[in-house]
Amino acid sequence: MDRLGSRCPLPGYSRPSVLICFLILATSFLMYPMLRTLSLQLHSAITGSYISGTHSIVFVNCPNEQIARDIARGILDKKLAASVNILPKTSSLFLWKGEIEEATEVLLVGASF
């Protein structure tokens, strides 16, 4: 009596176990980026920390250009961002103590990688 696994496959057909292994490997390879992103987001949500290797953009309003330059240099010195752009004379409208206020500020845009 022949065992199920001892039969020779037909010529041109591979064993089902090889096909299953290939499918598992291909699926794992294709799903890796999505699983990595989800795991980083989950870790960040649980711990409340930033994970290096993810992309971020930060917008910071500063009262004048000198303060903006000082903050930008500090960010770049500590390698917290790849670049920082300083955009002069940004008009801001905001609520402050129940009143609508208006101010001219300098906007920093920082990008990390």
C-alpha cells in the first residue's frame, strides 16, 4: 500500500509543500512593509515616543527671525531634522483668552527622515 507522501508527482508538477512554502515566503515578503509600519505605529501609540526612521514634518511659529534661526541651528546640531526652512512674515490668526488675535510671525518647517 502506497503512502500519500511517497508517490512521485507527475512530471512538470512540484510537490504541494514546495508551493505552500513559496506562497508563505512571497506573502511574508510582500506584507513586510505594512506590518513594519503597523508595528511602529502601535509602539509609538503605546509608549508615546517617537520612533527614528519614520518621517515627520514639524511646523513652529516663532516671534522673530533670530529666535527662528537659533531654534533651527539647535535642531540641526542635535540631528533631530534633516532640514529646517525659515519662512519670514507669516500672518497668524488665533484665539487667545476668548479674543481673536493677529500676529506676524516667522514659520519654521522641519523635516526628518
